[in-house]
Amino acid sequence: MTEENHTTKNEFVLTGFTDHPDLKALLFVVFFVIYLITMVGNLGLVALIFTQRQLHTPMYIFLGNLALVDSCCACAITPKMLENFFSEDRKISLYECMAQFYILCTVETADCFLLAAMAYDRYVAICSPLQYHSMMSKKLCVQMTTGAFIAGNLHSMIHVGLLLRLAFCGSHHINHFYCDILPLYRLSCVDPYVNELVLFVFAGSIQVFTIGSVLISYVYIVFTIFKMKSKEGRIKAFSTCASHFLSVSLFYGSIFFTYIRPNLLEEGDKDIPAGVLFTIIVPVLNPFIYSLRNTEVIRVLRKILKKK
């Protein structure tokens, strides 16, 4: 073995999307525009919910926090990706790499629990409307939101702590546009079996618990909707849940494909498409999914525009 193979790497190279100059310029423009739309859309939604008292309800509190974590996800990933389009070395240090993954893991885990909390909120609103204010109190809403962020941080700490047991002594090229945990496993010269097992167990458990909560909530919601005698009531109930269900499908589908598929370490070519979907596409779509289909948000926006 060469001397390079015995040396632990303290920095990596993010290979990104392409080396073609024209494509790099085009992709830079595309992702820069998406980044601006993501930040304006999500932070605008956060500001709207924060400033408008009529939106200070559990559903909108969850929605505001969802928009906040989507903004954090974009901030953690996109600026470095945009910089690397015109960087000659495209290097990232080991600690920057771990920090990027820590933020990403925290916000994506919090996202899972927030989507599950939103599903429970819709279940209570549709299935037990008379008990809604007692079952979905602001105290419970705050507890569920805080728990989502605590779970996100704990989940990140476990995986970042286990990354410290690995040594990176071979190739230092990460076949990705950001520092994800699976490409790091592939570069390790220490067997990452324990890390992979812990990832599968924890990520799988979070997925099963949160997806299970969403599915159970929607089973009760569907049965309740079909029991409604009013056609207008059924349409309104379906409309209320449609945006959330679409967001859940996009988010959980991409996460499941990225982290819960078999042969995680052998299929590096599938990391980038899945990464684009859940770190770039989902955050930019969520504000539009929730705002354009939400009559209350549209009504508040129209009221603000009329005043101006």
C-alpha cells in the first residue's frame, strides 16, 4: 500500500454533479434560483404565521416549524454546493463535513416527527372536532414541536459520534454534492458495519413510528370522511388533508429510498438523485403545497395586500 493509503484524511473533495463548464454554469443558475425561492417561500411563511394572530393555531405552528427546518436544510446544503460549481478544489474539511451532516440529520429527523404531528392534528380536527381545543392544546403543540427538535439532535449526535470511530485513508473523493453519511461509510478503511447497523435501526425505527402514526391517522380520517353526509364537508376535509399527504409522500419516499434501501454501501450512483429530491426539491415545493391549497393562508395574504 502507498503512504497515502495509510494517512487518515482530514478533508474531502465533493465531486458534485458535473465537470462540464457549460453545464456547471447552467446548474448554478438553476439551483441558485431554487435556493432563493426556497428561502423566500419558507421564511415568508414563517414570518406570516408568526405575525398573524389568527394563524396561531396548532396546525400553523407545525407548518411554521416545518418551513423553518426546510430553510435550515437549504442553508446547510445549497451555499456549499453553489460555491463548488466554481471552486477548483471543491474541498471540505472533515469537521465541516460532520457539521453539515449533523444539521441535515437534525432537520430531516425533526421533519419526520413534525409531519407525524400534523397528521395527528388533522385526525383530531376531522374525527373529534368538538374536542379539538382540549385534545390539541397549545401546551401539547409546544411539547410535540420541542420533542421533534430534541429527537433530531439526539439522532444526529448518535451518528456523528459513531463517525468518529472511522478512519478515512483511501480515496478522499465523495461522490455527492454534500456530505452525507453513506458516502463517508464507503471511504472508511474501518469496517462501518456497526455504523450501518445503527443507521438502519434508528432511521428505520423513526420511519416506522412516524409513517405508522401518519397512516393510522389517515385511516381514521378516511373512515370519518366517508361517514359524512354532507358532500361539501367531505370535499373540505379531503382538501384539508391533500396538501399534507402530498408532502408526506414526497418526503418519506425520498428518505426511505436514501437510507432504508438494501445494499446501501454498494449503490452510490443513486445517492445524488435521492439527495436532490429531499434536500432541494421538497423544501422548495412545501411552501407552495401548503400555501396555495390553504384558504386561510390565502385569505390572510389577500388581507395584507389590500392594506398595502
